[in-house]
Amino acid sequence: MPEDVKVTSTRALADTLRVLVVDDEPSIVDAVATCLRYEGFQVEEATTGRAALAKAQDSPPDLIVLDVMLPDLDGIEVTRRLRADGIHTPILFLTAKDSVEDRVAGLTVGGDDYVTKPFALAEIVARTRAILRRTDRKERNGAQLRFSDLLLDEETHEVWRGDNPILLTATEFSLLRFFMINPRRVLSKSQILDHVWHYDFGGNANVVETYISYLRKKLDSHGPPLIQTVRLVGYALREPA
């Protein structure tokens, strides 16, 4: 059960944004939904994976807060089906499992972040705001960023390496963008966490390593490695040797 905490309102940030909250425990759905409504979000609710899938397919929300352990379709399968349908709505997983394998499984299918149960409502709000900040189309200025044979279009949310389109999740896109506005500069894990995940309350630096690995795999499949590890310091986007 979430902890009963007071959360500072951020209605201006949440204006018109829609969130779908999914959990098979009605008390959790009610607590999270009530908290997010207080913050100014428009909230829909679902207690099964199939109901969540139908709602998201009918009218994709701006964010889905999604329990992993659902009785019919689990959260991983819901995410997999949404991504297969071309729906790239950011997903914040709620999970009772805290192993690295379980967290990586959720991120691999296209999740953007996760919160482990029991959680504080303040953490749900903080992570919701962080995900929406980095995926908010209103913040894009339409610029195109170029580095080596990479092209990132902020308006269309497209990435190309040479003639090859590269399909990225919202978080992978934000991570690559941070590298491309800081070319050749060595970026520490804490800098990446602060600027990509916007964690102002402390975050798990392991998520940086996980997403660096995902991004490398997609970029390196179309050319020489571009993201280099600088041992004990961080990572840098550099031209291939």
C-alpha cells in the first residue's frame, strides 16, 4: 500500500495531461488516481490488463502508471502489445519485484521507469512529472541535431544513422539528445540521471547503464560505436576512431 503523504501541487505543469492508472488492487488505483487528480492531471482507471489495453488503444494517454502483476494480461505483455501497435505512450511500472532481472525486463519491452511497492505517493508524482517533462512535445523547438552520421529531429521524434531509421523509446530519445547537445564531453552518471530522468530526489544510477546499453545496441547495429565509456568518469559521444 502507498504511504499517506502530502504532495505539493503542480497543476500548471500537469495542465490537460492525461494519465491512465492500472492496478488490480482498487485501493492502490484509488490512492494513486486521487493523488494525481489533486496534482491537476486528468486520470482514467483500470484494474485489468485487458481493460488498460483497450483504453490505451482507443485513446492513448500521455502516461500510463502500470502494475506489472495483473491477473489477466500482465504489465509486460500490455506494454509489448502497445509497442507492437505503434503506441509509444511513456509507461511507469509499479512492481513488487525488485530484482535486476525484473526491472530490466520491464525496461526492455519499452517501459520508461519503475517504482517498487510499497511506494510513497510523492515518488509517483515526482517520477510522473520527470517522465512527462522529458517526453513533452511542447518543449521541443523543432531543431535537428547532427553528429557524425547521426541525425535527431526534435519535432518529428525521428532518429537516423546514415540512411537507416532508428526506433527509440521516449527515454532512449532523451538520452541520445543529451549526448548530442554535449558532443565529445564526458558526462557522469549523475549528470545523465539529473538531465534525462530529472531526479531531484535521488535515483538509481543503474538505470543509466541499462539505457546506455540499449542505446548502444541500436546505434551500433548501423555503424561503428559512438558512445564511449570513460572508465571511472562516465560516457562520451565521440566520432569513431
